[in-house]
Amino acid sequence: MIKDNRGEIILLMGVLLSTIILSTSIYSSYLARVGSYVNEQSSKTLLPEFLNVKETLIYGINENADPLSEESIENAFETVKQDIFQREIKYGILFNATLDTIYPLDPIPIVRYAVITISLTDGDTYITDRICVQIGGR
């Protein structure tokens, strides 16, 4: 009598095929979630975040800049700008700022002012403001 293994081979192939399909679906669902985020602030207004970013920028520049050196002010501005950009982009918010001018306060040479344009957008809302920041003398 000859033993027939066709049924066992078909069963083994079915188990193997179902394992491959299951692992492929798990892997593809994992890949679909990688790099995605849920924007928790999508239903909220952008204004509180904008005010927070503005205060953070002012504080960061004042903490990192030497008011006697324009180069130090520019470097502090760029550093703080990049830090804020990196933090905001994680939440789907685009931040940009430009340092327009730096000028000294005439009677007090250790105090300078910087005019900065700030913009923030989440794709739906766009807020921009031009502010004058006092650097030093605090």
C-alpha cells in the first residue's frame, strides 16, 4: 500500500499561506502608523499657541544674546528660531520668523531692540505679527 501525502501538503501550504497573509497585514498596518500623528490641536484655535511661541522667542533671545553684540543677537535668534521650529513641526504647525532690524536705544547703549516678524500656520489658520523685542537692560 502506497501512502498518499497530498492532503498533508495541502494543509501545510494552507497554514503557511495564512501565516504569511497575517504577518503581511500586521507589518503593513505598522508601516501605515509610522511617522503619523494625531493633531490634537486641530479643533482648537491657533492663537494661544502663537502667544506661547512669541513669549518663548522673546525669552530665548534675551537669555542667549549679549545686547552689546549684534552678531550674538543674530545667533541667539537663529538658535531659538530653529528650536521652536523643530518643536512646532511635530504637532503639524509651521513656524517662521525673520529678524528685520536691530537698533540700539540711544541714551542706554546696553539696551537694543530687535524688530521680528513671526508667523505660525497649521494649514487652516495663518497668524503673523511684527514685534519689537527689548534685548538687555532687564
